[in-house]
Amino acid sequence: MNAEERNYLVLDKIIERYGERPGGLVRVLYKAQELFGYLSPDVQTHVAEKMCLSVGHVHGVATFYAQFVTAPQGKNVVRVCMGTACYVKNAEDILDRFRELLGVETDATTADGRFTLSTTRCIGACSLAPLLTVNEKVHGHLSVEGVARLVELYREDDLDTDEEVSPVERERERERQRPASDQGAAPPPH
Amino acid sequence: MAPPTQVLVCDSTACRSSGGEQLFKVLRGEIKDLGLDVRVVKTGCYGFCGLGPVAVVHPGAVLYCHVDEDGAGEIARTHLRGGRLVQRLLYRSMNGEGRRNFLHEIPFFEKQQRVVLENSGLIDPEDINEYIARDGYFALAEALRSRAGPAGVVDAVLRSGLRGRGGAGFPTGRKWSFAAAQESPEKYIICNADEGDPGAFMDRSILEGNPHAVLEGMLIAGYAVGAREGYVYVRAEYPLAVKRLEIAIRQAQKLGLLGKNILGSGFNFDVDIALGAGAFVCGEETALLRSAMGFRGEPRVRPPYPVEKGLYDKPTIINNVETLANVPVIIRCGPEWYAALGTGGSKGTKIFSLAGQIRNTGLIEVPMGISLADIVYDIGGGPPPGRRIKAVQTGGPSGGAVPAELLDVPVDYESLQAVGTIMGSGGLIVLDDTDCMVDLAKFYMQFAAHESCGACTPCRVGVVHVVDILERITRGEGTMDDLHELGELADDVREASLCGLGQTAANPVLSTMKYFWDEYLAHVKERRCAAGVCKALSH
Ligand SMILES: Cc1cc2nc3c(=O)[nH]c(=O)nc-3n(C[C@H](O)[C@H](O)[C@H](O)COP(=O)(O)O)c2cc1C
Ligand code: SF4
Ligand code: FES
């Protein structure tokens, strides 16, 4: 069983557990995102089928909420807080510096798949403003000068531990292998 | 026998991310290595988030701030073993009054009154026994045993004068009596823990510091109105709060404080969690209901109100986290005691989160009626050195700015409304001479535009239009016509929008136009931004 099949098995367990409950869909989608990195059309369709919902409903929910992403994310997801407390402490300048250093716009991923740059709503640690999260970790009391160091940190970290292929690269690989005329067919085995 | 020595280490989101977890680990390790008989406890927030990570040593209540790894070792060796204070980690007043060794000496706490937060920062939020040891669930038992029955509980909440802390200030007892009057075998209690106001973190701190108080409030509400199920709708950006809630629910279930036949009274009630997923509008109650049922969180027209037609069309009480956390106090100490706190129309205390341009950022609880000036200068320590406070934004995206000249205004529902803002949920953002009020208004309008669910045209289109105008003004391309149009548009959006988001979206603009008209004029007529924030105008 490969990793993807395993993920689907885990997801089905979650659907069994939460699928019947109110708001269950949101929980299921969270879990799916945790497992697969993002909510691809395939994953959304799978959830819809298993929960006896229309694909439109699932898609509607997946795209309504800021926490869900429907495109593959980079290995490190940088989310700069744009809440009021962070904003008045110049969060915008910090976001600008990231754009400059990473060479991407907000809500985009670098070509090497290492970083996705995004923003977040207030995470409730406003005393540390301005702050951001990288993946799960909160970094507070930021300065524009500190941004470069942070990028370095996560870049190096990547070099050491980069064994798993980032979801972005995986998706790109898939796109490359999928013949343009034959969108529906399964990708050829590696 | 001397009291046992304990070290309380704050383990809330803010202190954690500034190194709290590391502090805990090192401290524990050193204490073990040194063979000391000291208990290290993880607690919720004590409010001093800007000084994190913090640790308090008892007996004595010695406060240590910014404790790094070396510091943790020093506390173990010098203080816990050697009996001497670690001078370099003591609180140092930023006003230059020198060091303060003990918690109660610190001016930050002088004007506070911790009623709802009484246990936060003192007990381990992941251990139900610590809550029970501090009279936790006593109010529930009292309510269940009282001969006055559910009606007596509703009456007590009515007499306490408690008003909703989620923003609008609706009397909680009235809401409960409406729900109690509904004839339906199924009713629900929902705790609104979406906390969408950016810059506000009261609800997170309550949930992380003392989740059982909220569960107890829900239980009492359920008993009062005849509900058997409750949900906490909590935003997923608060993973620690979600985790602590899950633990609290499990522990309460295990002790029979949730579930069937609670405390042998025949009352059944259980609580589950519904996760929010990042949409400000989901804090609005009808949107929250849809979201909790697994749909897009889009508001609907009220009436019918949730107390008539809520979750699954059943009567539902939706109360804010802080509102519910007040309930056990009211039952335990009595409505009369509670009603003696605060002012005539605004009873009790209010929790605020202080952020922005202020020396002491963090979480505070004050009696209603205290002035904004007392909060900002005495508790908050005033602006950073060399700066001047310009305004305080209350009520977040639905509220307004109170200019420095008016900071003597008492903090209560009516007085704040009289100066053109609202109590809101309790986020206080302090602004100083480095902030541009036009830019701030633009920030809030961009927020509203981004968060609008788009279901009704005035909000979807109107708000974007306001953003466009503000963008022109901050780029130095604004005209006097633009300024006039701003006011008119704001009125239209307020009148014609379906839900509170649209109806209040323009408040930050109207309030800054009222008090900071000269800044708008300077941007338009002189192409000048005095604060130097609007980049196109700052040379
Ligand atoms: C756009 C919008 C967002 C809101 N967000 C919240 C919120 O995050 N938390 C909250 O408790 N109430 C929020 N409210 C208010 C709730 O709709 C509701 O009035 C409140 O939860 C009632 O509880 P209370 O009576 O205890 O204050 C919001 C209202 C609007 C219009
Ligand atoms: S006022 Fe705005 S947020 Fe509210 S329902 Fe209309 S479009 Fe949606
Ligand atoms: S505004 Fe950034 S964490 Fe609250």
C-alpha cells in the first residue's frame, strides 16, 4: 500500500467517526488537508461520495473558509498575521520583505516548492506583534531585518531533512506525466 | 510546616511561542537533577503576555519575566536551591521605577479585578481536579440542588444584570428566558468561540486558561432552559484552545459532570466541539449556525432568532465564551454580589486584550466603569518612550476610535456608544503618532471587504467601493468629492446590509472621519501623511 492509499484509509476512518455529526464536513476536510497537504479535486470528490454529499457542496465549503487550501502548498508555509495589532506594528513591511526575498506574491509558492507565502487572520498572540507562523510554529516580535534570517533558517532546515517530495513537486510531476489529451486517465506508474 | 514550593509556568499560546515550553522542560530537568522538592505546574495566562515567557514562584509570588533557558537554570539553582532571587529576571518597570519582585506589587495588576479570570494563571487547565479544588462545578451543583429549579437560575442571571460579552451587550437573562419559554423537547446551547475580532484574544485565553469555567457555564445554561446538548464553535486558528477543551470535556465526562444524570439530579447534558475554519462572518449567529451544520457560513435574515429557530431549527442559545464564563461566578457568589460590580447599566467586569502601541501588552480584567485612560496609562503603562497616544480603537472592525482627548470616557456600553464606538468583544488597539488614522480606516475596510460573504450587494459592492476611495486618498489622489461620497456610501451600506458585518463595516471610517477629519483633509488637500505611513505621501 502506498502513502496515498494509506491516507485515504485514514480519511475514511475519520469520515466514519465524524461524518454523521453537525459540522462534520469541516472536521473531515481539516483531516483531509492534514493528510494530503491540500484539498485536491480528487480528495473533494472522494469526501463527497463517502459522505453522500454533492461535490458542489463540498467544493463550496472548501472554498468558503480561509483555512482550506485547494492548491498544493510549499514545504514551508509562511503565514504573516494581518490582524490589527500586527498591522499597526508594520506587518505589511514584513510581508513585502518576504515577497522580495522569496520572489513570489502572496498566496503563491516558490518555484522550488520550498515556501508558500500567505497571510493569516489574528492568531490571538497579539502581544508578540508583529508575528507570523511557519507551518505550526509561531515567530513573534519580528523585524524587517529578521526576515532574511528566518528564510535562511527554514532553507537550511530543508536541506537537512528534505527527503520527502513536497506536495507542489508531486503535483507538478503528475501534471507532467498526464498526457494533455487524456486528462481523465490514471498517471502511468513510476 | 512551610508551604510547598511551586513554580507556575505560563503555558498559553503567547508564552509558548516565546519559549515557554523550553522553559518548562529545562526547569523540570534542573529541579530533578538538583533533587529539589518543587512542583512545576503549567498554567493558563496571567495576562502579562508581552513579558513572556513568565514563571511565578510560590510561596511569595515572585514574578520572573523573559525567562530563557539559562534563566530557567538560574531560577532552579539560585532561587529554588539557594533561596536568593534571580535579580536579572525580575520585573523591571518600564517607567523607570526600578524592579518589582512580587506579583501584587506590579502596577499592571493594581486597577484590575480578576473575577472571571480568577483561576487563570493559577490552576493547571488540563486538570479538572484543580478547578474543583477552587470551587469549580460548585455553582452547577448549587443550581441543580436549588429548590427554585431552572426558573430560579434564569432569574438569578436576570437579576445579575449580565449582558452578552460577544459585542452587542444583549441581556443574557432575557435571552435565556426566551429560550426557556420555547416549547420544544430539543434545545441547544452554543458557545461562540469564533473570536473573529482581529487583535482580540480574551476568549482564547479563557479557553486555554480555564476551559471548565466555560463548560460549567454551558451546563448551567442547559439546565436553565431545558437543553441537553451543547456545542463549542471554536476557530481552528486556536489549536491549543481546542486541545484543552477536548481534554476538559473528556475529564468532565469521566467524572459524570457531563453526560447522563449529572450529580444524580436526573439532568442530562453533553458538549461537543464544532470547528470553525476561518471566516469572520461565522461569528455572526445565523452564519455560525449554518457553519456548525456543515455549510458555507452565510447569514440569514432575523427574525426568526436562534432562540426560536437555531441549530436544526430548534431553540438555541448562542452565548459568547466570556459571557458563559461569568455564569458560574454569578451563581456561586450570588446575583446581588455580582450586580454590585460595575455601573448601573453595565454590571460586572470586562476582559480586554491590550495591544498596539502600548508598553504593557496583554490581557486584563477590569470593573465596568473604569476609564479608558486608566486602562491605557495606569495598567498599560502608556505609549512606548517618546511617543504620544493618538487614539484607542475599541470594538474592532465594527467599532470606532476614541481620540486621546476623550479617553476619560468610562468603559460601559452606553458611554462608549455616546462617543461613537462600541464595547465590542474587548480588543483594545492603542494607536500613537506613528499611526495614520486614514490608513487604519482603510485596513478595517479591506478586512470587511475580504470577509464579506458576498450574499448581499450593498455589503459586497459598497464596501469594496469604500476601499477604493480610501486607497485613492492614501495614494494622494483623493478629492473633496471622495470625502463626501465616503459618508454617503457608509450610510447606504449600513442601511441596506443583511447582517451585522455589513451594517457596522463602515463604523471605523465614520468614527475616524469624525475625530480625525484634519488627517483626511491633509491627505486630500496637502497630499500629506503626518504619520509617515502612507508611502506615496511621505516625503
Ligand atoms: C460579523 C459578526 C461577527 C461576530 N463575531 C463574534 C465572535 O467572534 N464571537 C462572539 O462571541 N460573538 C460574535 N458576534 C456576535 C454574535 O453574533 C452574537 O451576538 C453573540 O455571540 C451573542 O453572545 P452574547 O449574547 O453572549 O454576547 C459577531 C457578530 C457579527 C455581526
Ligand atoms: S452584510 Fe455582508 S457579510 Fe452580511 S450577509 Fe450581507 S454580504 Fe454577507
Ligand atoms: S493581530 Fe496578529 S496575532 Fe493578533
